[in-house]
Amino acid sequence: MFSRIVRPTLNTARKFSTSQQNNYRVTVCGAAGGIGQPLSLLLKLNPLVTELNCYDIAPFTPGVACDLSHIETASKVKGFAGQESLKDALSNAEVVVIPAGVPRKPGMTRDDLFGSNANVVKTIFECATEACPDAIFCIITNPVNSCVPIACEVMKKANKLNPRRIFGVSTLDIVRANTFVGEMCGVNPKEMNVPVIGGHSGITIVPLFSRATPKVSIPKDKLDALTKRVQEAGTEVVNAKAGHGSATLSMAYSGARFANSILRALTGEQDVTECAYVMSDVTEVEYFASPVKLGKCGIEQNCGVGDINEYEENKLCEAMEQLKKDIKKGIEFVQKGD
Ligand code: NAD
Ligand code: LMR
């Protein structure tokens, strides 16, 4: 159904570039955190980034920026601490990556973070409506299933919504699916590409192993365990860290991979496709993760669900009710103004 998912890499070799611009201003919100610091490091190493603004409410954020600024790459790094500096941090940003907010502890669901993180996302987007309404936004903050609807509702309220430019970052699900199936089938995970659709929490995460490239043959009795492992991989890390946060390093890698794909597409590179959780009309739910073709304006084409087998169809059905609830919660949070 969808033709080709180009495997993005962190190197910036470009094909078919038709644009001259290859220097972008990127802001990281939550830059002092467990994800924010290594993600900012990877962005500092990305030659497409020429200005990197590191924003966080943590007072030591200028120290993080100072540390990064000593790295021998050409980009300029600035640190911004405290909410009063948010507007300056966002001003003129072309890409905004958001890992701001509280992570899970063992026993919590991602939805349990809604009470703390909904306001974090709302505040950042309220400011962005003025400071950088045309930026491309990459939301990492959980619960992603509800935070993307929050972001879009805030933009809609301000008459600034461009749904092609607001992404929930679900790349870690793809990265994990690639790793786990690669390990199981004896294929280098770097060569694997498994689309993952639905959302980013538990049963809403639906890996499509039937569409893996290269093609892999997963024994029937192992498919369910493999699917569940991808769905529960975040919890696997939360439990392994035993109260000291959730995935940070693998997420920083995934966030940097996604941001790099966005930047490559902005340069004019063709055929850049990533799975992401976006405002969508490809299923009955208003927000949905699926492969999207990226371009200079953000989403160029939503590739939709595509061909899936009966097992995956059942998993998708299980995802839908939960997705609807998560989406409704995000939308109502902004509409009802609580
Ligand atoms: P962390 O606590 O280590 O870092 C979060 C940072 O956000 C801190 O530095 C904190 O000061 C900052 N922050 C809090 N409120 C803020 C605000 N209002 N404005 C700006 N900065 C603010 O947490 P982490 O491990 O980096 O995780 C961050 C978020 O990312 C969590 O919500 C977590 O659940 C989520 N996450 C998502 C994925 C995904 O796949 N999308 C993967 C891993 C983690
Ligand atoms: C993940 O998938 O690792 C993140 O969503 C963090 C979490 O809470 O599991």
C-alpha cells in the first residue's frame, strides 16, 4: 500500500536535494533532562543544525548549553532557564523538539503523567503560537497520545494550527521493533525497518512485522510475545531503572533520528518517511501513528495503514478504544480549560 520507507540515518548524506538551505534553528524544550541532554548533544553534532537553543525550567540549563558550546561543531548553542525565557528560546525556531515533563516510575501508566505534563505542553504551545507558529514541532512528552491533541487544540484556539507541522514522536517504538526482531531473526537491526502504527502506549502500539523489510519469518508461537515486548518495552526500561526514570538514551537517539529526518526533508531531500503520531484522517480516530512522507512543509503525505494481516488487524481494533479515550482527554483539557 505504501511504497517505500527510507531508513533514516544520523548521517546527512542527501539525495535529490533541490534546496540551498541547510542551516536550521532548533529549540529543545526540556533540554536539561534525562532525554534533553543527550538529545541536545546529538543535535549539536548534526551539521544541519546551526543554532541550538536549549530551554528548560531547571536553573542550570545555561550550564548545559555552555558545556555543549565547547564541542567543535559550527552550531551556536544558547541556554535559556525559566519560563520567562521561553519566548526568547522559541523565537524564530524552525524545529522545536519537546522532551519536557515528568517521566514514569514503576507502577505508573503513561496516562498517569497527564496531570503533570498536560500543562507543560499547553504552556509551551501557548507561547509558540506567538513566538514560532510556523515551526515544525516534535512532541516527546508523555502521554504522547493526549499531548499531540493538546498541542493542536492550543494552536487551533489561536488560529495558528497547521497539523502538517505537529508530530508526536513514536520513533522509539520503531527502533525497538527493529532491534528486537533483528535479534530474533539474526538480522542486523540497522538493516531492519518495521512500521509501527496506532499510538504510543501499551496496546495502542501496533508493530507491523508482516511489513518488515527485509522480510522476516517470525514463528507463529513467537509473534505474540514479540508484539507484547514492543508494546511493553517502555515499562521494561521503567522497571529496570527502578524509580530512576524511563528511557532516556534510546529516546535521545530516536528523537535525534526523527529530528534529522525532519531536517533532511526541509532541505528538499525526497522520499524521507517516518512513522509518527499525527492529526489524521486515515482511520476513525482523529490522531493516529502511521508512516508519513516528510517534505518542506512537514507532512507531505500520510501513507495510512496499508496492508496488514489478520493478527495486526485485531491488534489495531484493540488499540482504537484506548486511543479514542486518550485523544478525547487531550482535546477536552484545552477546550474545557481545566
Ligand atoms: P526528566 O525528568 O529527566 O527531564 C525532564 C525535563 O523537563 C527536566 O529537565 C525538567 O526540568 C524539564 N521540565 C519540566 N517541566 C518543564 C516545563 N514546564 N518547561 C520546560 N521544561 C520542563 O525526564 P525525561 O526522562 O527526560 O522524560 C521527559 C518526558 O519524555 C517524559 O514525559 C517521558 O515520559 C517522555 N518520554 C517519551 C518517550 C517517547 O517515546 N515519546 C520516550 C521516553 C520518555
Ligand atoms: C517509552 O516508551 O520508553 C516512553 O514512552 C517512556 C515510558 O514511560 O515508557
